[in-house]
Amino acid sequence: MTSGAQYSANAQYTATAKGLHWFMALGLLGLFSLGLYMADLHFSPLKLKLYSWHKWAGVTLFLLALLRLFWRLTHRPPELPGHMTSLERWLAHSGHALLYVLLFAIPLSGWLMSSAKGVQTVYFGLWPIPDLLSKDKSLGDALHEVHETLNWILALVVTGHALVALKHHFVDHDAVLRRMLPGTSGKNRGY
Amino acid sequence: MHSIPMLHPRTSVPNPLRPLVNRAQAPTPLKARVARVFASAHSQPTGHNAARHLLRRRWSQSALGLAGVLWVSFWPELGAATEFNTLQPAQSTLLFAYKQMNVPMEGRFKTFAAQLHFDPAKPAQGKAVLEAPIASLDTGSDEANDEVGAAAWFNSKKFPTARFESTTIQPLGGNRYEVSGPLTIKGHTRLVSAPVTVAIQGNRAVFDGSFDVRRADFSVGEGTWADFGTVANEIHIKFHLVTTP
């Protein structure tokens, strides 16, 4: 394995970055599954509850995405391994940028969709979040499509993200996956 | 005032509503006397003495009462004024607000009918009957609209119409009135009252008012929907009625 000038196999993400990464990964998986499940339910009190919980969780992940972006901009992440080609680097940066864009675009589309459908988001049933749009059925339906499509794009990108991380670990034998794993110490394990 | 047969003394026995109406209008001495006569004639004293007393008084009062009936029945013609009896549906709204998971929602009746009789010169003798088809109910969400006619909600096959009929109109001062009467939804009747503001705008009379009901009083939302944590019990009903002569 090639060690680039700035690359260190010992470098780790900060505990905060790791925590946000994995918490949001679980949260997104849960929200994605919940979204798919609840959308096809017959109209019932359970459905109304699930929609509200989905929105509350979505707002929470949106706030965490803000925190995460702030953290990312103020904490330089470990460098990419030196063996990566310039195309691979470009793909890595583009992929990560796209993930960040989706982390904001998806909750925003959900928020806009709720407004257009005339069902305001009231965070935890306590704090009303202002409606950005007035009620408009066709716009609400269009935003529903946008929210769903963005989520499928996210599912694709996250799948790619995970596959590439596994490729780094099992094929390239570098530290890219390990340095994001919780509890992994900074010790070089010999790769 | 011939357009208010239910209240008209010539076509019906003196209505218990009448004395209330007259009293509330800060009546002239004669009207006050008529009002007192009617009020006492319709009161229900208890006990033997009270009954005998009432019997004695009835003879003397019936003549006066008849005079009052005749007087009141002719009195309206003295001041001929415009009556606002025709609802303008396109300009009128019947809305309701409720909370779903603590989210404020607004719905409306897309169509409704009203029989209205309102003479600005004699507002307290007005009458309002409102009927709203459940089929025209827009809850604010498509899914809820598909569900709203079901047995658990309004059971619109069996109870297709919500109905309100005013029985008393009491002046509250200025252009405000307290309108009360039975509201019937899904076979349940509850007395409701609403403060109503009347604005005369040229050849239009505009009535604005609102009141609260509890859906459980009308068995609206049964079974799994009975839980107020999802859809709140309190429903705020708001109306804006534009009428012309």
C-alpha cells in the first residue's frame, strides 16, 4: 500500500463525525423503510401517527445534517489513500458531495410536500414549523414524487457508498472503512 | 316578517321564543307588558297555590295576551325594511378547523343550503336553517375525504345531512347577536350557540360567526378513531354567510 504525503493509515475520523455518520445511517435506513411502509397503509390513526413520527425524525435528521456539515467544514477529514486514481478521487468527492446534498434536499422536499399538501409539520407535536408553500394539491403531488425520487437516489448512492467502503477494506486493504468504524483505535493494524 | 311562519303569531300559537326576543330588544312599555304576559303564561309554577294562582291569572291575562298577539302581529308592518333572505353560495363559506396529531387542519363544506330570514329592523326575529350535505365535506386531505362518509365517521348513507336551526337570536349589542339552536349531526342533536356579527354592505348582509363542538358528542369518529390523541375532540366551526334580499 502506497502512503501518500498526507495519508496516514492511523488517521481516524473524530468521534463526533463517526457518531453522526452512524446515527444518521441508522436513522436514514429507518426513515426510508418507514416511508415505504406508511405510504401504502390504509387511512387509520396508526397511519397519521407514523406520518407524524416520520416528519419529526426527518426534521431531527435535517438538524443533524446541519450539525454534520458544520463539523465537516471545521474538521478536516483524513486524506484519501494514495493508491486512488484521480478519477476515483473525483468519484469519491462527488459521491460525498451528493450525499450531503441529499441529506438536505430530502427533508426539504418533505417539508415542502407537507406544506403543499396542507398538513403543517409540528415538531414533536409541539413546535409548528412554518409552511413554506400554501396548499396546492398538484404541487403537493409533484413534491411527493420529488421526495420519493430523491430517496431512491439516496438509496442508490448509499448502496454505492457502502460497496466502495467494503471494496477499500477487502480489496484495497486500506484503512478507509476502519477509520470510520466506531471504537477503532488509531493503531495501524498492519495494512 | 311574513316570511317567518314559524315565528309568526298569526300562523302559530305564541312561541315561547317571542317574550325572550321582545325582552331582549329593550322593549317599549307596551311590548314589555306583552313580553311579561307571555313569559308568565309559559312559566311552569309548581305547587297547589301556584297552580290556583295561575288559573286565576290566566283569565285576566288571556285577553291581554290576545291583544298582544294581535298587536305584535300587525306591528312588523309598521316599519317596512329590506329582508336578507337569499344566500349567495359562491361568496359564503362554512369551514371547520381541527387538530390532527396536534397539526392544525382546515376543512370545509363545498356546498350547503341556508334558509335565512333577516330584517335589520327586527334582527331578533330572524331565522336561520343551515343544511350541509356530508358528501360535500372536504376535510383538507384526500385520504380523509375518502373515509369521512364511513360508519365510524359520519355514516353519510344513513345520515346524509348536518343541520342547524336557530331557535333564539339575542342581541349582544351593536351588530352582534347570540344565535342558538339545535345542531344535528349523525342522528345526534346538541344545542349550540354562536356569537354572530352582522354587517350590512349595500344590498348584502354578511353574517360571520364561529362556535366549537366536540366530535364525540355526535359520535363522529368511533372505534379506533375515538382516541383524541390522533384527531382532537374539539372542532371549531366558522361560517361566513353572504345574503341578499
